Amino acid sequence: MILTIPNPQIFPSIKPSNVQNYFRITFAAVLITGLFFSALAVSVSAQDPTLRITNPLDTPPRSLTITQIDVTGAETRSESMILATAGLSVGEQITIPGPAIGDAIQRLFRTGLFSDVQIYQISRTGSQVHLEIEVREQPRLDRFEITGPRRSQRRDLRDLIPMIPGFAVTESTKAQSVNAIMRYYRERGFRNTEVVIVERDRDEVRNRVTLEFQVDPGRRIQIHEITFEGNESFSDRKLRGELREIKRTNLWRTLTRQTFDQASFEEAQENLINFYQQNGFRDIRIVEDSVFVFERSRGREGIGVFMRLEEGPQYRVRNIAFDGNTIYTEEELIASLGFERGDVFDQERFESNMYGNRRNNDITALYHDIGHLFLDLDIDIRDAPGDSLDIFIGMVENDIATINRVEFFGNTKTHDHVVRRNLRNIPGGNYSRSAIQRTVRELAQLGYFVPENIMPDLDVDFENRKVDVIYALDETAGSDNFELSGGFGGRQFGVILSARVNFNNFSARNILNGESWRPLPSGDGQRLSLGVQLTGRGYRSYNFSFQEPWLFGLPNSLGFGANYSYFRFSNLSGQNERYEQFSTFMTLGRRLTFPDDFFTQVTTLRFQLFDSAFPRGLIEPGRSKSLSLRLGLNRNSLDNPISPNSGSTFDIGVELAAPLAGLDQYYLADISFTQHVPLFGRLVASTGFEYGYLGWFNDNNRSQYQRFYLGGTLLQQQQTFYQNNIELRGFPGGRNGSISPYLNGEPIGGSIYSKYIAEIRYPAVSSEQVTLVPYLFFEAGNAYADFDEFDPFRVKRAVGIGTRVFLPILGLIDLSYGYRLDGIPGTNVNAGQWEFLFNIGSPF
């Protein structure tokens, strides 16, 4: 990149009579200046790093104040993002020539978003300078082609390559594409696969490029033999189970076809070493290994792997001692370390409990959470008689580190105060590692930033015992979304069309500010939702809601909304049925500090009006009005709102509709809990339950619209808005497929329900463009007429598969395919059938 002044005079004029003297002087000056400035990163180019200055004889280093910075060449990246990444700002003093310009260029290059970056000096007046940052974004993909494999493989690879026409072609997306291709063939047992990416048909004007993936799949060869020598403590079979990267092909693993590559082999050896060290064998060594190809039968080849081991003794802990600890007692530190005298020494567990574990109760966390960032640990593990170990841990606790500054950048749409109110680190306060982790979680929960790209960084001042905390944010394109869905509800309902717009980062205070309409005022974290659903057979629904999560700048929420639904159709007997419903509500929420600040208390006031022109179940014709007050207590500690890896949700509430004159009465209580636990790798398990109970104060004016019906998803149940629908995968729900007590062949709803869920999921793809999370599930539930019939273990069960897809423009889509283990008596919903369900929105 180049720092230049437009139209510079490179050198002063030289008289012919003095050419020789000038030549000597100029040569020496250029040589000395070149050596001096060779250490300064004034100009860098991705293809040809160069150094250009205006006049090497007249440009000594000088401190200048930036008065203006122009950004040119950016097509999709904002000026604020480029300036924030470059680290240059108006009013800042920099030295020219000096490292600041080179550092700015390097920072922009490291983002991988630009193919060329140049910084120009436009003008200089006294001690002031005007700069221009000129960038060229990475070319955008026009199309890509795959050559080499068979047609079926090309079709599979096209679906796997994470490239979309119109999106930037970066080294990251290239690497992801190559990895996807390599993984595809590796999983199918191919060896020596090669992938070459060739750029062609580059359009410099449109900045578009066509990519050709030249793929050589290699040959398929399988691992058929893994043998060990020297393994006295564990059998060959046990050790093979630890070699997860190179499993042997056998009768029970005919689909594995695991090929061999050096990286996987080295990783498998590391896994084997870790396994031994976790079981106390600190001195384990692989003294010899070999990989060979052998002829199996009929000319077919297989791969064999051989390893010779030296296990050494199994060590146990004899003594643990700490020195220098003044804040925590030795007993507290030993409990945090997780070892007792006589335990088998586990190297991996020891290190995680010293420096960082998932429970965040390691020794380092104990000190970092109370400000001791500069904790110094000196660990000495000594051999003792009888294959034992003495562990000595010396500690220098040092002074408490205080927060100097808390900064953030990258929030191009969300206003600063929305980010700032979610920060748990306060300037002047003590440093806390858990506060940083909590801040990352709170920012991810907003849904405005890509969770994987929220990167906290520390700038530590060791001398003054201070630290700056900087958060790098990446605004997601999916905070606002448009939901459009359709379906067919059978002969009675016809085609069902549904549309909804969710503005999850709305700004009501800027409605009258014309400059803020891009396309709508946004950035204040408010939520506005508008929806409509229509069918060709007499059904329509309209709804509106608004929520302010921080009322008057405090962590108190205010929400309100309204809903209207109308349904009219002719039943199978030729009779006209009509149902109409209007409701409006207002909610007040308050964040609590006890038992912890994950808890919120929510109060909801709701008015509902139902009008029915035909009896159905226990619903009588006529109008039904109710005014209810709900008190709820919620706790949410999820780390990711789309696909949680850890945390839990807990909800308990009571809703009361008092027996007032002219109003229907009831009371309702419900409780639910869901826990998410990481298993191994990226696998996550979720389990949970729900219970609900509906009762009445007396026998008069009983409301029947709150009875429970299980099955289907809320999206598919909207035409039965006069029911209290509970989602349950594997069952269709609706008028003729709900889990409910039945009376004369009609579902009447239960006054009690129970529901249980278990799910294992794997976040296969997680990027700014798309998130893909396939899962396996088990769900069960039932609705009961009263307590006499209630049995929490008498449930309807279903198992199945599904996937959640998050697209910025549509939001979260949930697709499931469930197999029923139980049927619903009296209906066509039988056991042994599959049910496909579609839903929009997060299940958590």
C-alpha cells in the first residue's frame, strides 16, 4: 500500500553541469534513507510489498494530527467498520512516516475482506494531515464449477460447498470449500484426494470471478488392521476404541471405510497418549509406529497400522501442597483442583482444573473472578516412592487488576447504548473473567450479532495493574426477518397463507426522523411484530405486538399487543361453524438480582373475547369474555438463542381470571424446565419437561377456551385458535389429530397436561449466511380430563429426526419428521405412522 501526495515533485531540478555530483549525493542519500525507512511499514501490498514516500530527501518522521479521513472503494462494507478496523480516527496524532499507517493496513488485510488496501496522504497543512483509505473488496462469486468427479459426486459437492453467487470470495470461504470437499471424500474412504481452485473469467469492472474446483478424488482404500505391542494394562480392543480418527473397518462398520491421512494418524496418536495420561500413565511413549499397505484377498489392498508402546508405571497422588495462598485456604484450593490423596493422576483433568474448565470453577477462575488477573502459578510435580506423585503449587497472587476502559466496535446498526447496557465490565471496577463471559452471553442473546464472532480482547498494562477490555462485534443480517409460509388444510380449510415481519431491533423514538428510515428506524433494541394469516375457506388472523426491553433506561420491559382471528366454514354435516376471537395484552417485566440476575419476573394483563356460533366439545355458542392476570417467574441462562450449547430455561407461572360480573373465570398454573448439556465434540443434549393445570373457582361461567390440546406446531394450529395448543412433534394436532380427552368423538381438551422432551443435536453449519442444526428427538405427552385420570407416565410417544435452519431473511425454521410409537384412540392418528411438521421460531 502507498502513502503519497497527489502530483508530487519527486526531486528538484538538476543542472547538467552538476549531474555527476548530484548523482553521487542522490545515490548516497537514497541508500541511507532506504535503510532507515526499510523498518517502517508505510506501504504494504498483498502481491508486491513496496515503500513509496513523497521525497526521500525531504520527509523526516513528523507528528501530525488527522483532520479528515475519506474512505473510497467500499461497496458493501461500511465506512465506520473500515475506520474502526483500521484504528485511525479524526483528532488522533500519528507519526508520518511511522508504524501507524502500516499497522492500519495490516489490520484491514487481516479481516480477509479486502484484496487491496492503500492509504494516501491527500494534503498536509502545518501539523495537520488529510488521509484517504482506498480499499478494494474481495471479488464476488459469479458462479463456480466442479471438474473431475462423477456427476453424482459433483451434485453432492455442489450442495456442500458453502459459496453463494454474489457473496465475497475470501480465503476463508475457499478454505471452507476445500475442507468440505476433502471431508466428503475422507468420509467415503478415499485416499490422496487433491483439490485445486482456479480463478477464471474475472470481470474487473463488476469485480466478479468464476471459480473452478479441480478435484482428483484419489483412490479408495480402507484401514483393516490395527495392532499394538507393549500394552499390558489395556487390551487391543480398548485401545482401538480410543483411536477415533482411524477406526478399523469390520463387519459392524461396513459403511465407515475410513481412509488414512497423516494428520488423522497424528491426532489418533495424541488421543492414545491422552487416554493413557488420563489413567495415570504419565510416562507413556509410542516408541515405534508404522503404516503399511498389504494385500488382503483377490488383489484388494488394505491399510495396516502398528504401534509399539512403553506404558511406564501408573501414578497416584500422594501429597498436594500450596504455597503463597492468602485468599483461599489450602482445603478450598484442593477441592477446586478435584484430586484427593490416592487418586489416579489425570493430566488432562489436572490442567483443566488449574487453568480453565467448563464449570468455570478452576483455580485460575477463582482468582480471575475477584480481580487477580496477574496470578502467577509455579507447578512442580515430583516423583515419589511407590509410583506416587507429590504436587507442589507455588502462588504469587499479586495485586488486583482494575478495568481502565471498556470498548467495542463493529455495531454498525445497533446503537452504542444498547451494547453498553449489556456490558458487565465497568471502568474502575475489578477485572472479572466471568463478567467477560457473561457479557459475551448477553450480547449473543440479543440476536443482533453473530455469536461465534463476538471476540473479547484484553490490552493489559502490567506496570499500572490495569486492563482494557475490547469487544469485537459482527452485526448479523438476520435481526429483522420476514416469515412467509403456506400449507393446505384439507377440504375444509383450503390453502393457508401466512406472513409475518419481525423487527427485532426497532427504534420507536426515530419514527419521525426521516434519515433513520433505512428502510425502517432501527438500532434501539425494541421489538415490533406484524402478522397476517389467510385461507381460501373463511379463515383470517391479524396480530401486532411491541416490546421495549429497557423501560426508562432500566432493565424493566414493557410490552403490549393485540390479536384478531376469524374462522368460518361448513362442516361435514353441511352446517356452518363460526369462531371469532379478539385479545389484547400488556406485560411488565423486571430483572431480578436474587437468586441471581438470570431471573426475570413478568406480569401480564390480558383481555380475551370469544364468539362462537356453533357448539364444539364443551364450547357453547355465544360470547365469552375474560380478564386475566398472570404472574410469571422465568430464568434463562442459554448461551445461544438459536442453538444452545449450555444453560437452561425455567418458567413457572399462575394465571387468574377472577369470577367478576359478566366475565368467565378460571385459574391456570404451569411449569417448564429445559437443560442443555454439551456431550463431546459439538454434540449437545437437551432434556426437559412441562406440566400445566386448569381449574375454576366455582361452577358458574367456566371458561373452556384454556383447555389443553397436544400435537403439531403453533404454526399449523393457528386455525384452531380457540384451543390452548401445546406443541408436540410426531403428532399432527389440530381439530382431528390432537392428544386430548374425547367426548362423543369430539376432542374436548384436558385440564391437566404433561410433556417430556429429549434431544441430541449437532450444529453442522454455523456461519453468517446460514446455520444448520440437525437433531434426533424423543417427545412424549398427554392431556387428562382431571386428576382422577392423571398419570405422568401414561403418555403418547414419538421419536424422529429434524433440522433447524437459520436464514437471515427468514429467521429460524424447524423441520421435523416423527415416528409415532403410540396412537390416539378414536382417530386416524395411529401408531407406526410418520408425521412431518414445519415451524418458524425458536423452540427454546
